[in-house]
Amino acid sequence: MIDLDAQAESYEQLPYESNPFFESHPGRLATIAYLSGLDPVPIDHCRVLELGCAAGGNLLPAAEALPGSDFVGVDLAPNQIAEGMAIIDALGLKNIRLQAMSLTDITADFGSFDYIIAHGLYSWVPPDVQRRILEICNAHLSPNGVAYVSYNTNPGWRLRGVMRDLLQYGQSELPPQTGLRSRLASGRNFAEMILSAAGDEPTGYRRVLGGEVDMVLKAPDSYIAHEHLEPWHEPIYFREFAARIEERGLAYLGDARSGGGVFRVESRLRQQRPELGANLIHLEQCIDFALGRQFRRSLIVHQDRKIQRPLDAKRLMHCHFTATVFPTAPVDLRPEAQVTFQAHDGGTFATNDVGLKAAIVEIAGAFPQAIGFDQVWKRVRHAMNARIDDLAARLHLAQLLLDMFMADSVEPHLTSPVFVKQIGPKPMATPLARWQAANGRVIHNRRHRGVRSPDAFECSVLALLDGTRDTAALKSITGATDHAIRECLKKLAMNAVLIG
Ligand SMILES: C[S@@+](CC[C@H](N)C(=O)[O-])C[C@H]1O[C@@H](n2cnc3c(N)ncnc32)[C@H](O)[C@@H]1O
């Protein structure tokens, strides 16, 4: 039996870095549900519950951006909740509350929620708490609600588990009262020693070990400590998870994020064995075996929902799009020209399809803002010499965009995030970003992501952007040049933190 107090204590010693995860944003959940033929609750008037919310880093940016919706977070660790509540009070947000409690104590009076999120929780809690998470998803999810549960998966975790075994073994000689930080440091030293002993042995195991040790040394302390040193940890096969949700009266909708590998493996599997398409759970399990998947972000709905599979491309015509791949040079739209686009994560995407090239140019040009299907279509039609404007041609574009979404190359939105790219005469940043900049925290943006490494000057300007200061005022306070202020504002606008 795992002691809940001991679990809370481990997060008191080393609080989790509390950040937004765009894959778990209600907007993402609503979009996938909509593309699956469902009728999700509009995110600007919904109720959201997060289990294991840490300091509310995943709820806060959404709550600030969606004042008509209601957000509730629960977490076992009082210090994390207190940290989140301090930010909520500082910003005067009235639509979010965080409670220090065990999710096992959630009662019927919490009411029903349109979106329930449990990120980075399920695999690290004991079986009775795991059961309760799924019970809450059933009992507290509104009829059209969508729940998000992420968890570590086999077979990928069988490899990663070696690292967990190694780190635990490396600190097994320490006295039982040793703090989490010291245990982590000692585990890391041990991992380095083992890797150095492994030398350049030409084995598959050495390659895996090298990658895992590298990750353990570079990733944030809180992540590694809670991932590898928590007493309870249970990675499971997807088919086991699917069986557990079915037992609780719930159904698997899809995953919140797949990626190019999943898309390609699924296409091959469907080609080799068309009959696999009839058994989604089996197909998904085969994908995990082929990819060695380590992590899933599964979406769950009530069993009586009529889920459409595959996703409905037609419905994409009502969506807006943000690019996740970008041209690196002027794009040659001629059919014979193969063009390679670059993804933020270092991946690439190549195509010679005229329509697709034109679509990416249009969507990437609007970045970081999302643009509507009709605007994309206008550009595509122009690129194809305006010969066609019928439903079939629009549907073809929608299908291409759907394939791109499945390959993680474009992000559709049923409701676009609200921020400006055009810098106003007296720029205004979100109150949350201003507070974070002023308090030396990671800055969270309206795309539900962290802003990458802003420098001290950018943070000082950001903290000043309350809509009362023009460039001259910013210059006189910071002592910076016109050019420096303009460049800084441009960068902040591209980072989706400006709202005026
Ligand atoms: C690995 S952290 C993940 C935090 C956050 N969801 C994220 O992904 O950044 C797990 C969180 O779950 C919380 N937790 C563990 N058991 C819990 C329980 N029974 N009830 C509520 N929260 C719990 C911990 O305090 C911790 O903040």
C-alpha cells in the first residue's frame, strides 16, 4: 500500500515544474472530438477539472484566456497548490480554484466537467488511485465531455525501465532518510559511471543506454526524480489501458498527439493487413509494438457516444490552422519541384503537391496565428490557376490537411487562441505573461506553450506591457534604442503573448 502522505512529501521536497501542455488544452480535446463526429462543449463556456495539477501551470494560461469557463485543479501537495493560488490571487482570476487534496476524496458536489485532464499522473499512482481516476472520468464527465489521461506505455518503457532500475539501484545504499535531491544526484553519478564503463561496446544495448543516460543528465531534476525515483510506477500496454477504460463504461476516442511515425506505421499496417482497420485497439497496439512507444495521451469519452472513424475531413472546413512546419526558402510551387519544409522539432516534411505546398505557405505565413480553411483554400485555388472551385477539390484539400494533422505538421483549431501578431501603439501582454516575466518564471503563452529562453531585456520589456506605454515610454524606462524595442516587441508578438 502506497502512503499518500509520503507521496505528497516527495513533491514538497522537489516540486514539479508546472507548465502548460498544449496537447491537453480543452481546445485540442474539443477539436479532436469534433473531427470524430462528436459535439463537444464550446471551450469558451465549459467546465474543466485537472487531477494532479501541481501548481496549476497547465490550467492557469487556459483560465486566463477563457474567462467564461470554469477551472478546478486538485493536487496532493499543499506547497504546489499554494504556489498556484498565489499567482491566481495576484492576477485576480475568479474562474479558477486549486485545492490541496487527494483526488480519491473528490465527491459528487464537485459537479460535472466538460473536460477532465490527468497528465503525468496515472502511471505514478497506486492501483486504487488509478481506478479512482477512471471512475472520476466516468462519474464527473458531462455527456459530451472529453477526458485526457496520459501514461507510460510498454513496450517502449521496457527499455526506459532499465534506467529506472539503474537509478534506483545506484542509490540503494543511501540511508532511508536521504532527501530526494541527494538521491537523484547519487543516481546520476552512478549512471555516468556505468555509461563510462560501457565504453564504445558495439551493441544495441549500449546505444539505448547512452540515449537514456544523456536524457537523465539533461532533463529537469523534478522530471527525472519523479519519473524514476517515485516508489510506484506502472507502465502498461495500450490494450490493458483500453480494457480498463472499457470496464469503467468509457470508450477510447484517440490520442491527443500522434506524430509522423505513428501516421507512417499505421499506413503500412493498414496496407499490409487491411482487416486490422476493423479492430482499432489491436491496430493501436500493433503501432506501439512497431514504434516502441513509451507514452500516450489518450482521449476518453462515454461509451454511448457515436464516434466516427477515421476522422471526418469535411469537418476540417470549419477549423482554423497553425503551421508546425515552415519553408526554409522561397517555395517553388511548380508540380515538378520537390520542397522540403522544416519542423520546429528538427524533423522535415517534403512534398511536390502544388495544393499542399500552397497551403503550407499560407498557413506558415500567418504563424503564430491560426487562419481559416477558406483563406487557405483561396491561396490553394490561386496556385492551381483557379480552374476549380467545387466541393470535391475543397474536400481534397481538407483530406491533405487531415493527413498533415495526423503527421503533426499542422494544428487545427475549432476555436482559435486569442492574441495579436500586429503590435499596437501601446502594446499589451497577457497579465499572466507579465507577472511571470516580472517574477522570473517560465513564461506561458496563448498557444499553451512555454516561451523559449527569453533574455533579461525581453523579460523586462514584457513586464512593462500593460497597454499604457508606447515605444517612447518603453525606451525611456529601459534606456534601450528604438531598434532594440521594436525587435523585442516583434519577438514577443511571434511568441503569442501580446493581446493588444
Ligand atoms: C508527475 S506530477 C505531474 C504534475 C502535472 N500534471 C504535470 O504533468 O506537470 C504528478 C502530480 O500528481 C500529484 N498527485 C499524486 N497523487 C495524487 C492524488 N492521489 N491526488 C491528487 N494529486 C496527486 C502529485 O502531487 C504531483 O503534483
